[in-house]
Amino acid sequence: MHEWEMVLEDYTIEHKWEGDVLVYIKLHCKANALKSGKEKMDENAMEAMEADKFPSIYFESSKVEYHQEGSIKASGTLRIRDVSRESFYTGSISKKNGVINIQGSQQLNMEDFGIEAPTAMFVMKVDPELVIKYDLKFKP
């Protein structure tokens, strides 16, 4: 199985805070804003995602929970293509100089969203398991 990394270059986030407490988050991005730095791989990924037909990806929280000190979990709906799935994202949360930072990662399977893993170099199947890593900074 072949693995590769893509970076989300352009997105919008709506968020609501009560003081320093995040209570709502919604992320929207264009599928074609995911970039690997390798044009052919990006083309294969966009074709597999049918980005021309389903250009947007959304996550909208239904619940944000704080657990132990420095830990946060946002549960909600992730929509990729025409498939919506309940999902959650956990991470660490910290505040420094008035900026709140949330970092974490979450595993996701492309096939759960009807996306057949693309091939690399025409023969190697790409691993359908993705790891979404995030590092968000907010000034509430």
C-alpha cells in the first residue's frame, strides 16, 4: 500500500465561544484545496473524490466536550461527497498569549464516504485509511 500526505490549503471556520470555551465549530473547504505537492497524485485524488461533482467538504459540530485538563472532543457530522457520517475529533487545547491552540489527529477511511482509493503510479493501491492532522489557532 502506498501512502501520501495532503495539506488543506484553503478553508473557512465558523466558531462560537463562551469566554475561553469553544461551544461550536464548523469547517468548510473545497475538495480541490487538498494538495500533496505532486500534481499527478492530486489529480488522482480529485478524480477519486469526484471533486468536480462534489466540490465541498464540511464538518459541523453538534457537541463540544472538555475532558481532563487540556483535552477537547468535537462530535458532529462530516460530509464528503454526498455522504454524511457522524464523527468526532479529539485533541489537546492550550492557551498562550491570548491565542487558543487546538491540535490533534483522527483516522478516517475513504471507503466510508464512497471513495475508492486511487492508485499510485498506475499499479500501487493507495491505503484507504487517512490520518487527519490539525493545528488550529483562535483568538476568541
